[in-house]
Amino acid sequence: MVGITTRPYRGTQDLRRMQALVSAAFDQTDLRIGDIAWISRSHTHRELGFDIRLWETGDALTGWTFFLSSGNFHLFAVPDTVNDHLVDDMLATVEGMAREAIAAGDVLTSLSTYSIVPGRSKLDDALVSGLERNGFTMEKGDAGVVMRNLDSLEEPIVPPGYRLAIVDTPQRITGRVETHRLAFAPSDLSEKMYGRVRKTRPYREGLDLVVETETGDVAAFCTAWPDEENASGLLEPVGTHPDHRRRGLASAACQAALVALRDAGARTAQVAFTTPQARKLYESLGFTLEYDEYTFTKTLA
């Protein structure tokens, strides 16, 4: 009988295998292939080898973990094969990586998961059970996921003095990064990181939307990610420059991204929110609540 082995991430092909697992489990997880592309931006492929671990049964990928320096982490396993031993091993690996980071001098006080929905699927139930078994505590904040179908979409309305564009020039790349840093301050996003985003599947330039001023300053943005296998799309991230808020610019960027997703073949789209204000924005665009999301946190003594 072939047993499960563990190894570090080795490159682009592993990233695509991770995305394929997530895509195949579309109905059992909120995690999307665009999420994986976006969170990998802070690393080169060599650096990802320090933070991602893969579990394999023979040549088949069974699951993976992605530990971030903030203490947040993702873990994923094939729903039909997930079991207590695998989840325990994954969590022990993540905690071991965290303690190694602390020993090396990093400031890290706790571990926290993303995107767990108790009772939603066999996978989430297995993760919840394992997290609680390993000393994690469930917390509910304002986070959740909203979804909508793309059957009927209105064209975006851009206020006077602004225009829609895609991120297709060096000036717009610079503006997109600078506006992101201000919208999500403090943010460490750099042009080098964004360059990696643009080279990571399934990024498409035509789905990277901005609203800019008449002088070319980026005022708002929305990056959309397609999942062709599930005819769906993800909006991640969405933001507005602080000097241009409350003018409907993020709404216009999102609406343009939804139209672009539909034209690319998507039938549905989703986006996660972490604040009531963000939820209100997406609901104004026709999204409805799909799930409340929970985090599981463990203090590192």
C-alpha cells in the first residue's frame, strides 16, 4: 500500500497542482485558484519552498499547507481522502514552522486559519474537528463570502472625471501598486511582487481593472480571477485610494470586472469581505451572502 509522503514546494508545476485540487473541490471550499495566485505574490518560487508543504500519495497530490510569516495559514486536503491523521500531521507541520520562525527571531504570537465554514462540507468538518483537537479556538468576526450569477449585468457607470482602464502600461502598474498600498495601509506590495502576480496563472491582463483620473492617476481597482473548470470568477483584491472614496469608483471597477468575467465565459462570481462596509458594497452589486466565515486561532506560548 502506498503511504503518504511530505515534501517542500518545488516550483510552478506544484502551484498548478495545488490550484487544480482547489478547483476540483469547488463546492466544498471557499478557497479559489485566484486566491492561491494572489497569496503567493510575496515570494519567489524558491522562497515558497520554505513555506509550502505538499502531502502526496504516490504521484497524486493529497493536500498542502501554506504558512505565512504573519502566522496566518491555509491548509487543504482532497475531501474524499481527508482524515484525522492527515489533518493532525498538517497542523503539527504548520506549528513546527511557526516555532522555527520564532526561534530564528521572528515576532509571532499566534496561528490563525482562513476560510473555514463549519457544517458546510466534509472537508470543512474534518478541518474544524482537527483544529479543535489541536487546541485552536473558533472565532466569528464580520468575514464572509458573497456570490452572484452573471446572467444579467448592468454596464458600469463611471462618475465624471474618471475612466475605466486595464492594467496594461508601466504607468498603470505603478499606479495600481501605489493605490493598493494606500488602500490597504500598511501594505508591503511592491512592483516586483505585482510583476509575479501578473505572471501567475490564471492572471489575465484584461481582467485587471482600474478606475483612473483624467490625468492617469489610479483611483480604484478590482482584479478578477477566472476558474474555467467551474465557469466562475473571483474578485481579489478590491480597493480605493483614500482621496477618492465614496464616489462609486470601487463599484464601477467591480462591475467592469464582472462584465469582463462574463465575457470570458464565467457564469458566477464570488468575493470575500471582512467588514460590514465591504459587504454592503458587494450586495449593492447584486451579490448575496453565501457563507459566514470563521477563523480558528491558537496562541503560541
